[in-house]
Amino acid sequence: MSSNNKTTMAKIGWYNLPADFQCLDVDYLEGLKDKDFEERVNELYYRFTGKTLNSDAFSRIYSEYPATVVSVDDTICALELFDGKTANYKDYFYDNTSCQGQVVSLAITLISAYIDMVDSEIINMGEKINVALDLSDGRWLLAINLLKYAKLPIDTAIFGVNSPVDSIVKGYHFEQVFEGEIEEITKAFFEETDYVLDPISASGMVACDLFYSDYEDDNMTLLVSLVSPFLFARKVLKSLENINEISVDKAIKTLSMITALEIPKQIEDKTLLPFYSNDCDFSLKDALKIIK
């Protein structure tokens, strides 16, 4: 049970963590596996911040926060941060008062995903994984950097980026991704796995493919998927079937028919959650300076 006593905090690297912060070893992760989602988040929040999570904030997060791990094939699983009602990932931050608090929130999401992978018998506890995603927000880079510091078993973080990254940091791999590559991987991935990538997730998948063209390992890769493919129905339909549909509504219905995916309620209602709606705008360039 988390304590309400005041915790001494210390600057450890860039992160403001409890002075007695202990890493996420296997025994600790095993203990989290036996907790429900609310207990897990409260425990992790206290471990990283030394504070007890506000119950009102948690009840909002608990009722609205979508996060599901889906096994795609023998080498890839997806962390879907949207559900059948929402079409778009909204930053349900446990602490939105600072960029560091937001980074901790994203880190907690990935820890929970790792434990879900263990629960689903996708991996064994303590087994290393790779993480792949499109990197349009520097906070995700810092969240993974924090988890590497905390010893969560992340081997390589694979990022798709819009422009070249002139940086070599052990455990991080950056690949510049182009529009044509996104279209190709969307089609090929669907044909091979029946999984529909949105263009943002496809960027992370392209980077993953390019990474494995140069390196070999036996790690399961967790692909972070932030948005529903229905948000880009026309673009996805063009990639999958080479259909240039002008009508967005018709493209959505056709995409649903082809993929057998249910159209999210927010798409049907024409209401969307804002994407990366929080005020913190932390660039990749800023994040790279911190992790070097």
C-alpha cells in the first residue's frame, strides 16, 4: 500500500525521482502482475513520484483510458491506445502539471503493457522486448529512456521519424520514413497478418522492418498504436485496395467492410478526441539532448 508520508525527491539524471528509487526488477514486476489495474497504476505512480494519485483523477482515467495489447503474429504485438468508442489517443495524464509528470504517465502505460504481455503469455517475465513507434513527440522518447534507466526489459527502442536524426545512442534506433513506405507496409502487413495499420503506426512498423533488415534478435516487438485506422480511412483504403475514394463517409464504410473492423462510435458520431491535446509540446530535438 502506498504511503502518504512526504518522500524525499532527488534529481537523478533528468528525472525528479524519489531519492530511494529502486529499479523495476523481476520480483517487483511479478508483484504488479497480481494487482488489478487501479492498484498497479497507484503503486507505479507512487514509486516514480513519491505521491499518492488523486482519486478523482484516477476515476476519470480508469473509466476512459483505453489500452489493449493485441497479439499480431509471432514477432509483433500492438499496444492499441484506442477502443471501439474512441478513435484517437488522448493523453490521460496522471499528472499534467509538468513535462516530467507526463513522461512518468507514459512510462506507466508501457509498464502496464509489458505486464499484460506476460499475462497473455506473449512473453515470459523478465524477457526483453523491443518497442516501435512513430516519434512525433519527444515525451515518448523520454518515457522509454526513463524505463531503460528503471531496468524495464526494453532492449531496443525503434523509432520512425520524419527527418534524419544524426544521433547514435545505444539501445535507440531511428529511421527516416517516407510516405511511399507507409503505403507499402500498410498493404503488406494486412495481407500477412490481417492487422490494419493506421499511417502513424505504419511509420513505426516501417522503422521496425528497416531495423530488422540490419539486425537480428529474438525479441518480441511492441508496436505502439495511437489512433484508429478509420481516422485515415481514405488513405488506408488507398494503401490496401488502391481505391481513391473521394467521400470520407463511403471510405469509412468500405474500409469496415474490407477489414471487418467495427467503426468507432466517435467516427460514426463525427466527434473526435483531440490528438496530443495536452499543452506540453516537447520536441524530439529537446529529448535527444537529454538522453545523450
